[in-house]
Amino acid sequence: MPTSKALANLWSPRAIGNFLHDRRWLIVAFIIGISFYVMPTPEGLSREGQLVLIIAVVAVILFVTEPIPLPAVALMIIVAQILVLGMDSSDVARSLMSDSVLFIMGSLMLAVAIVKQKLDKRIAYLIVRVTGTGVFGICVGISFVCGVLASIIGEHTVAAMMLPVAVTLVTLTSDKPKEVKGLAAVLLFSISYGCAIGGIGTPSGGARNAIMVGYWKDFFFDPTNPETRKFLIDYVGWMKYSYPIFLAQLPLVTLVLFGAFKPERKTLRRAVAKLRNQIEEQGPMKGRDWVAVLIFLATLIGWVTMSESIGLGTIALMGAVFFLVVGLVPWNDMNTGVNWGIVLLYAATISLGVEMKASGAAEWIATSFLDLLGPMNMDHGLPLLAAYSGLTTLVTNTMSAGAAVAVLGPIALRTAELANENPIHLGFITAISSSFAYFTAAAHPAFTIVYASGYLKAIDFFKVGWRMAIMSTAVLLLAAKFYWPLLSL
């Protein structure tokens, strides 16, 4: 039981003032929401659509400012759908558990299982054996490996695995960080940007991809109409559109990094020799390591061959179950390693996104956005794609990529319908552009992880980020203009 003194301190003017200061953006968000609630419904928008947009606006403000934990925002979205929209609680509950959410859940569980195998130094040595000891080649190799892995298991996992790789190479070169600042920057940013550009490669590369796959299915697929099967984008189908964009950026990433930073060493011959000695002391891979690799490869094959029939989420969960059944990862490690709040967050935002379409809110915003672009002759073709790429890049630098796609996805797809554009193309523009959050250390999980190493400053991210944003946007729009039309033939 709290003492009377503790209660007095809890309700003291200072404590209340601190509470209100910490929750000021929550109060601002509610004031804005209430203001929109009492306003007349805009022309062309239903009252239900207005309420959905109010929930979305309040949620976005809370996503950006984070006055409360993000899972709490997810719970608020769920409660608001019931209390504000008047939806049945069972209907809301059913909308939370789609295949996309199962896929995100399973992918996070697989990520924990893979990290537990501690293969980072072996990966580092494999990279340098292929690339040689030159710094430029090693950076390309790190970006390639990070990109390929991030396209399969998610960037936060890959960054956690690969950070020791770069730090090992840096520390084996010099134990004085100031003497290798440029070297550390190009190696660490090779990890973060490799993860960022690789995450677009497959549906399992990020929650944003799975969310868009789910939107295409929910919005356009009709089991009674065979022509709508083109909107069932499977694992290989996604890769056809996005993997060449990832590969095209790979050599450009290293060029951008070397343009922004000057590494103090041109070769890491001595560091590689020390790394080889450490690998030899560690010994060969054991049976458990090979079993883990086989389970992961089987899951990947399942994604490629069976995703259309049983769903990406089912296959991801099957892979996680195998890791648990074989005993490679205890459930306690899986339970503590997975951020279940993130799963809840994506479930709630996807549910709200579906309601934005059902209520007509997405159509109203799409129409308004097209009206804004019309006078600039940007309401069709490549200019429209460029406008949505810029909009998504702006939004995703203020919130997580998954949340950005959950909010903008229904609007983009409805815009495509209204503008008579290909919904698949505009959907890919939105999903891929959501990875262009390059400007801050908190923009990507991979960025936060490498920043935690202590070798980078916050200004370093902006120094290279604007260059990367221009490069990535140019590659994306060139692919949309010249490559994607070939896939539609």
C-alpha cells in the first residue's frame, strides 16, 4: 500500500506538471481529434469516413511524437474502432489477424532463432574471402550480404548480426576510434544502407511489404473473377518487381558512401588475418548450426513455392515451430526476443487501413490529392508516381515504414483506380519509397543499431542520407518507367 507521503508526492503540483509535460502531445492529439469531430463533415466524405480519418490523424500524431508507447497507440486504435466507429468488437478482432500479421509475427520469431546461432564472424570471413581485403570491395560485399539477408529475414535482425562483423574489422585495424572514423563510417553505413535497400527485395524483407501484399488482395482480388488473380502477388512475383531495384542500387551505395566519407585505410589485410585466426579457434560448424541453416532454407523454399496456396504467414509460423520443436531455441528466448508490441501495432494499423477503404476515407483523400496535383499536370503517369514517392518518403521519415504504408497504402491504391493507373505499380512505389527514411539515426531499426556502436554521429546520417534519397528515388522511377511495363506485357 502506498504511504500518505507517497500519495502526496504523486499528486503534487510538480508531479502533475511533469506528467502533463510528458503527455503534452497526447493532449494536443486529443484536442485536434475533438476539433475535427465537432467540425462539419467535408463535402464528398461520409460521417464514418470522417471518423476514420480522425482516428488516423490522432494515431499519426502519436506515432511521430511518441508521448506514450507505440503498442498503446495500437490499443487505442482498436478501442476507437469500437467506441467511435461503433464497430462490433468481434469484427474488429477478426480484422486484426490477417495473413500479413501472421507473416510479420513468424518473421520476427525466425529472426530471433537465426541470431541465436551466432554466425556473424563466419559471415564476415566469407565476405572477405570473396571480395578480397580492399575496403571498397569489402563495403560492396557487406552491402550485398546485408541486402540479401535483409530481403529475407528483416533488417533489424541482419543489422544485429552484422554489426559485430564491421566492428571486428574496425577494431582489428585500430583500437583508437578517432584514427579510423572514416573507415568505421563506410563499413557501418554499408550495413545500414545494405539493409535498407535490401528490405524491399521480398515480402519477408519488412512489414511494409507484407502490408501492401495484403492490401492488394483485400482491395482487388475477387475469387469469382479469374482476371483479379494478378493482384495475388506471391513471393516470386514481388521479387520480379523489386529485386532488380535493390541490385541496381548496390554499387551506387558504396559510391555514395565513399563520396561522403574518406576511409583512412585502403586495405584491411592485417584485420582479415586476425579474423581468420579467430575463426580457426572457433572451430567448424556443428550439427545444430547445419540444422538451423536447413530449417531456414526450407522456410525460404516454402515462401517461394507455396505462399499463394497456404499464405506467407503460415509458412513463417511453420519455420518458427520447427526451430522450437527441434530445440534450437527455447520458447523463453523466442518470447523475450520478439517485440510483440510491434505485432500488435501492425495488426491495428492494417485493420484501420482496411476501414479507411470501406468507409470511403481513402477515396476522399485520393480524390483531394489528385485535385491538388492536377493543376501541376502531375495527376497521371510518371509525375504521379514521383509525387507519391516524395509523399511516402516525407511520411516515412516521421514514422515507421510499416505504419507509413498502412496509412498511405489504401490512399495510393484508390488513387490508382481514380487516375486509371496500375494499382500494382503505385503500390510498389509506396512500399519501396517507405524504405527511403535515410535522414536520422532513428529512421530505420538498422540505423539505430549501428548508431549504438558509438562510431557515428547523428549528423553523419543526414550527411549521407540526402545523397542516398536522391539516388534511390532516381533508380525507383527509372525502373517504373522502363522495367515494370515489361512485366505487364
